[in-house]
Amino acid sequence: QKSLLASRNVSELFAHIDKLIQEIQALYCLDAVPWVVGYSGGKDSTVTLQLVWNALSTLPLEKRTKKVYVITTDTLVENPIVSHWVRKSLEQMALAAQEQGLPIEPRLLTPNVKDTFWVNLMGKGYPAPRHGFRWCTERLKIHPTNHFIRNVIRVSGEAVLVLGTRKAESTNRAATMAKYEIGKVNELLQSDSNLSNSLRYSDTLPNAVIYSPIQEWRDDEVWMYLMQCKNPWGKSNKDLFTMYRGATKDNECPLVVDTSTPSCGDSRFGCWVCTLVNKDRSMEAMIQNDEDKEWLQPLLDIRNELDVHPDRHRRDFRRLRGKVQLFEREQKGEKTVKNIPGPYVRKWREIWLRKALEAQVQVRKNAPQEYNNIDLITPEELSEIRRIWLEEKHEFDDSLPRIYQEVTGEVFKDIRLGADEKTIGSDEWEILEEICDDEMHLELMSKLLDTERQFKVKNRRLGIYEGLEKCFDTSSRSKKEAIANAHRKYELKTAAEQGDIEAVIEKVEQLTKPEDISEPDNKAGWGSIKFAAKNQ
């Protein structure tokens, strides 16, 4: 194939395509290894699938024996317009493949409910993704894709991944492709070497090799092909071009199989909640350039509200496991040690739930008819978020059904059997709020009470003391005291590393010194009860 710097005219491009069709046919007929074609609905994956489709359609029926899976990963937070386009495309592919006698099988993949964006952000409290904490890509894209491919490999022993990745997309992409490139497909077909030794290997999936037929194509060549060649499964490539029109950058989300893939949030096909880019310019363009797409505004508003930095005021002073963790930072020659903020606090988790439900109500009301039943957050996700709040966060006042009804006007119906059977609830929570001194006191008492409840329904109460001890370890100190205690431990560790014996002794004495349990009114404070008992 020609260099990226060389421009081909129409006749040269289609002469190359004729050879490429023959190459695809020869590779397909080479063995019984199944193919997995990555399809995102964007221009590159559409070109790649069209090439494969056209190559197979000109083969004799007796040679169309090998299964070709066309997979798309729906993160459940995709741009709704693109998600609708892709779902309709897959439906048309299935019908067209059956009518044309092609062994092509479309599959729509979704993340496990415990891995979805809203379950992690609202349920567990994960902060909006950042480049330093990009927790979303692996859970939403890599896991579903790799799980499917591994199942194919488990049955067949090998798999060929046909991807629409191009070196022209970015220098990072070109470097990644070159790193694992063993040889060209042409070299494979002209030699006696095995397939696994001649194609570009996947660095994350054993027994999987990657075939990228358009890796050397330019952007203009991609569009030239799409505008000249009819879509074989019945979708309009001109409509696809219209979807791209007005975007700031002509990119797309490829099939993601590893973490080296750059963020695609500012492309036409990114997740609408993506905070890995400064702005979602493509959705902004959709809203600004087309009045019929103004119903997307509530989604853009949520995305922008998520993208607030710094966001310490929204997050717990402890990490997810309840421990205070410090980090050392040096700026302009001055060293500071601060606590690392943890998950979103309850207030903000509930705010995000309310905003997502409000946006869902608005979209269903204002969007075109085909989006009337859209789920910005699915019933399965709502059920899992409720479970996490009740069982892991010990927030047994069960606020999710209340918020759901306040926003939607409908009664929340949990899909989990027995989810509404409770021994303690909002009444007991209100009593605790009345008798507790502050938020930390309320947190401790609710954890202790709910931990006891959870063990009560078990056949064996083994581990209850460890569970109660964990409640005290994570919630029995005020924010100020917990951070101060973490600093004392940090200073002890630093002194030990520096060999400062006197400082070590001093810090150990500070950590083991009985805490002052007196209060102004000579009563023991709630946060000192456990520690006082240890030191008496």
C-alpha cells in the first residue's frame, strides 16, 4: 500500500480496492479461523466492514463457510443519536446477511451492570474520569469486547480481529500499530508461514491477530470510497456523512481492546458523559447546527457539570475503603502533603441520580418519537445502585425510590426479587439523625446498626466482630482528627526511612498516647468511645 503522504486519485484508489478485495478473500479462505469485525458505526469501521462484506459476497456459496462476527460495544452512555444509528444498522445487517447468504452475525455488546458508568459513579461514588484515573475505558469497552473475543478463541483456538484502525488517525496509533506489526497480509499469502507468525499480534489477547485492511488510508480516501460505493446492508453513507458534518474533528471511537487507545470523547462517536476531553465539541455542534437536536442539551449540561476541577468539595476525605491516604507534592520548591480525595459523598451521588433522571424525563418529552423510551440510566443500573447504597454504603433510609418517584412521578419497581423486604428503613434513619451529633456520628451509628442487621439474617455470624471493627476504623474519627492521624503515621514512616531515631520515638509516643476523651461538659465524645476502651 502507498505511503500516507501519497495521494491517490479515484482510479488509483479503486484499483487498490480491487487488489484489497482479493487479499481479503484469500485471507478468509486460508483457514477455518473465525473473524471478528469491530464496528462502531463511524466512517473507518463502516469502510472496513463494507470491504469485508463485498469480498465475501463475490465468493461462491460453498466458500462462505467461516463465521464473521460483527461486534459493537454500547457503553450505555453513547451519544443517543449514534447509538440509535448503530442499533438500526445491526438490525439491517442481520436481515441483509440472511437474504444475501452471508455468514455474517452482528452482536451488540454491553458492559456488565456492575461495570457501567452510572453504577460506578452514582453507586460507588467514583469521581468523573480523569487522565490520571481513567477507570471507564476498561470497564465499559475493553471488558465486554475481550470477553466476547476470548469466548470465540476458547471455542476455535484462534481469532482474526478485523479493525478499521488507521495510522493517519494519530502518531500514537501509528506507533502502536508499527510496534506489533509482524508482516503484511500480502507477505503472508506469498509465503508458507503460519497465520499467527505473519499478522500483527494483539498484545492483550493470546491467539488473536489483527488485520487492518485500511491502515494506510487517508481521510479523504475513506470518504471517497463511502460516497462512491453503496452500503451493502442498506444504510445510507450520505446519512453517515451528515452525522459527521459540523464536528470539530473528523474522528471516531474505534473498537477498543487495550488501554493504549486514545480517548475518543471529542469525536462524533464518544460517550456523552466523557470528561477526558475539555469539551464535547461534537455534541455542541449537533445542538448549535440543528434545531431538531436541541433535546440533547440536558445531556451536555450534565457532562459539563461533571467536568468540574478541582472537585474536593464533592468528595469524601477518605478513599473508597475508608482510609485516609496522603500524597506528597512539590510546587515552586515548596513541598506539601495532602489527603487524596475519595469517592463522591452521599449528597453528590444523589444529585447525579436526580440530574440523570431529570434529563431522561426531558429527553423523552422533547426528543423525536424514536427516542421516546430512551433510558439514560437503565432499570438494571438503578437496581444495582440501590443495592450498593443499602448494602455497601449502609444508607438504609433507601433514598433511591423516593428520588425516582419525585422526579418521574412513577413508583420505582426494583427488578431484584425481595429488594423491598427490609427490617430497618427511613423511620429508624430519622431517629438516628435526631440523636446523632454530626454526620460522622450518624455514619458510624448507621454502619454499626446495618452491619448487625446484615449478620442477623445469616445462618452463621462469623466475621461480625471484624465487620463492627471496620466500622470504627473508618468512621469513628472526625475529618480533622482522621487527617491528623494520617499525617502522624506519614511522619513516622518518613522519620524511619531517614533513620531519625529520636523522631521515630516521638511519633510512636504520639500515636500510642491515649486520646483526650473529655468534652466541655465532661462527657465522653462518640468518636472516642472505642479508642478509650483500648487504652484503659
